[in-house]
Amino acid sequence: MQNYKSKIFLLFLISFATAQIVSDRDSLYTAGNEGMLREDFTSAIQIYESLLAQGNEHIDLYYNLGNAYYRINQLGNAIWAFEKGLQLAPRDKDLKFNLSLANTRVRDRIKMPETIIFLEQYRAVKQSATLMDIILLGATLLMIGTFIYFLKKYNRWQSLWLSRLIIALLVFSLLVHLIALDKYFEVSDKRQAIIVQSEVEVYSAPFDRKETILFRLHEGVKAEITQDQDFWLEIELIDGKKGWIKSQYVRSLENEKSDYF
């Protein structure tokens, strides 16, 4: 009996502690929003960043953080926040609009190289969904096809259109799973970052020497990280340019496991 009471008391303590954490988190988020309303964007940023540092992620958190950075003209950090938000909700219209607006102010804006229309459409479809969205779609198609197959077999239905429907569902499921695999390799292999320093010198090697400067970049540019060395990163731009920059001048877009509120 005593052991039973101890377990109940322990569960009560855990529940109370969890509720307190959620309450503190919500209070911080509310305080950040109040800072936005007062146009005290610096304070709002500090609060939102503290929530991220605690491992919290949410679409609204990134949206507000991006807006706050945008209002104080920290373009790189604003673009980073909008990009991170789109990782959680790639079809969110507000995030996409604000990111597009912020990108128009990037001084070194690089246009994507033109490709075949089919590839552009495929890329757009892939970017409009998360990896989990694609996997769930493929699994749903597979389950529906399997269910219809067993239903047809159990009832001994001799229907040509049902057979064709089953085949179509299985084929589409396979295609969707292939897209999911492509998305997985894209997410897991690519290391991307946003330049958040107002101006960055790009070097031919990881050495801070004037003779090794290749070109300069400005905040807001997205780059792929190809390798790192000590406090340096080798980056590659979508137009093929490569070079080394100091790691302190970028914010990574890599996904990290986080809690959601």
C-alpha cells in the first residue's frame, strides 16, 4: 500500500513539474509577443531565442522571430528564422511570403539555374511537403491498395477496374516512397546555412590573409556547407562558387530534435 502511495505521489510531482515547465514556456512566449506589440523588438528577440535555446520549436515562434529580426534590419537572421519555420510547415503562406520579401533585399541574391520544367515542378512538389508528409502519403496509398486487394479476394470479386485501381495505388505508393527516399537523402546529406554577418570575406583556404580573399558576401545568402575545419567552413553557392568563411558568421539550417509547444 505504501509503495502504491509513493508511485501516486511521484506521478503527481512529475505532472506538477511538467505543468510548471509548460506554464513558464507559455509565459515567456507571451512576454515575447508583448514585446512585439510594444515594438521592443530587441527584447522580443532575446525571449524567442531563449525559447529556442531551451529546445522549443514552433511555426509561430520562428515567424515572430523572423519578423522581429526583419524590423531591426538583421536580414540574415530573419531569413534564417523563416527558413527554419518552413522546415516545420513548408506550405505556410505567411512564412513563404515573408521569406520571399526578405530575399528581395539580399544584395548577393543568386537566381536558381534554369532547368527542365518537369524538374522544377518536381522540386516544387518536394519542397512543399515534409519528409513525414511524403512517407504518410505513401503508406496511406499502400494501405488502401492492400485493403482493396484483400476485400476483393475475400469476396471473390471479378472486377477489372478494381484490379487496375489496386495496381495504380501500389505504383503510386512506390513512386511516393521513392520521392520520400530522395527527400531523405536531400535532408540528411545537405548541410545548409544562412550568412548572418552584414559582410563576409570568402577565402580560398581556411586562413585569414588578404591574398587569399576570393570575394565578399552579404547577409541573407544561403550556402551549402561542404566541409569544416576548426572555426572555418567551406561553403558552396548555387552558382558553383566555393570558398572558406569563419563559422561564426553563419547560422545552420540543420534539423535538430526539439520539443513542440
